Amino acid sequence: MIVVAKVGTSSITDDDGMIDEDAIRKFCAEVAELRQLGHRVVVVTSGAIAAGLPALGLSASRPRDAVTLQAVSAVGQSRLMRVYDAALAEGGLIGGQVLLAPLDFMVRQQYLHARSTLTRLLGLGVVPVVNENDAIADDEIRFGDNDRMAALVAHLIGADLLVLLTDQPGLLTADPRFDAEASLIEEIVEVDHTLEAMAGGVGSERGSGGMASKLAAAKIAAWSGVRAVIAKADRANVLVDAVTGSSGVGTVVVPRTKRLPARKLWIAFAVGSSGTIVVDQGAKAALVDRGVSLLPAGVTGVKGSFEADDAVEIAGPDGAVFAKGLCRLDAAGLREVSGRRTYELPEGITHEVVHRDDLVVLP
């Protein structure tokens, strides 16, 4: 089995933002146990920025400006890896640092290179330790949190399981700080808006994720055909229990039976939307039920300013978004031809606004 195990900042640092070496040692010991059982493991870790703050004598609260965050990450990443290297070595393992950026998933050649590197590292018996390349990340093009990146890595390497470790036992029915009756949701078949609302917002000051980002990552994994488990990092034997499917290990998100192709997964989750196309009911039915391309005739409105080949959301007459895709026209060009039949289009204008190969219908 190939396992992607992601651990967040709050789980590997203390209240002062210092790296908690015991927490990382515990985590790596469980990685070693999985390896002894014959499984291959990719680690996705946060913590570079939190590790860099105390080294620079800065406040433990996360800075907001991108340049400072990049500088802090550059200082913290090497310190973080030193701890991982030592902890993995205690279990007889070798760690290999891999820093990824969104473009590694957006540009096919880089996507293939990333997959080849990770696959080769696993073949050599190395434990890849993955983090976002924060030191040079473009503030406009970034993952925002490592949960989503972990889910994309799981798809990239064809993983069987994604484990998202946090400081909570999983998704709860309510916030335990305010509701003593809150209980663990042990299994989710489909992530819906009710569950997303229940997940809430950002978790800790030092991190960038929270339960909402973990649920979103689990949703990506489900669309990839990968089982996901959200569990508490300090639980004993949490990784082994997640692999064996032990009862109560955390919140299990069941994978969808139909795996979304890599290109459509990228369109749905890895690239942000630049605008919205509103369509009539007939076009919506055709896209959802027949899987056809979107034509200008079905377009009733265009929101935002976007360029050709940008990702856009597609909404029905009620304004609810039901699909996402790459638009072959820019916003101005689409406004000019919206509502026109194919025979009414000017010469040289594409007949498809969003081709069916570039369109994903969302649940």
C-alpha cells in the first residue's frame, strides 16, 4: 500500500512555535512501523514557517506579508528537515526533501517530473518528505495549505490512503469548546455543504489550515479514488490503525467509485476560478446529463474578467455553481457571443465555450 501521511504545524510545534522533536520522533517511528509492514510512505509536513520564527527572534504569531513569510520559511525549512532526518534515521530510514509548488501540478511536464521523482525515491526505499516551496512561492499562485497539496500528491503517485493528522480526533458534530455533546463522525460517504459548514475555519495561529482545509483535502482524495482518514496526531499507533481501518481511528472519507482523471482533478481543485459563466436550464441539463461541451447559445451571463484558457465556474439560472472548466474565450469575447447559435457566430470564433474534456461537473 502507498500511504501519504500529512502532519500539520500545530501537531509538530509547541505553544512557542518551536519544533516539538518528540512529536516528530513519534510520527517517524510510526512511519518506520508502516515500512516494516511493507507499505511505502510519503510524508507531507508543514512547520517550516513556524520553525523559522523563533530562530529569527520573531513573534510566534504568523506574519502576514509574503516576503517575510518566504524569508522565515527559508530559515525554518532546513531546521525542520534536520529533525526529520534524525528521527527517520532512528528507524533505519532515509528521508528525501521534496519541495513542490502549484505549477508542478498545473504544467504537465513538471507534473510528470514530480511523479517520476517521488516514484523513484519510493523505489529506492527513501521516505519523501514533502512541503510547499514557500521560500519562492508566488503569493498569487500557491496551495495556501499543505492539506490540499497532500491530496494532490496522493493522486499524483496513485496512493491508496491519505492520512491527515491534526490536533483533533477527526470531524466532530460540533465544536467541543462550546458543545460538550460533540461526537466524532466516523465515516463520510459524500462531503456536502452541511459537513463543510460544520468543519468551520482556520485552526491555529501558527498554521494555515484547520478542519475545513482537511475536509476539502479529503474531498479531493475521494474524487481521486483514495480513502482518506482525518485523525489526531498524538493518538498511539494512529498510522497503523488508519491503514488497517481500526474502528474509531478518526473520520474516514470513503472514496468515490469513479476516479477523476488527473487533468479534471487539476481543473476542479488545483487551479483557482477567475470568473463565472451563467447558463440556462437547458444548457445545465445537457452538461450534467449528457456530458457535452458548453456552447455560446446556452450562456446567459458572464461575471468577472478572465482570459482565454482561464478556469471559470459555471452556474445555473439560480446562481448555484454546478461545474468548473477552462473557458476558450476571454470574458469580453464571451459577452459578445453569449446566447448566439452556432451558425450566428463570427468566422474564426470557437464553437465551444468550454470543451467537455476541460469541464468537471461538481456534486
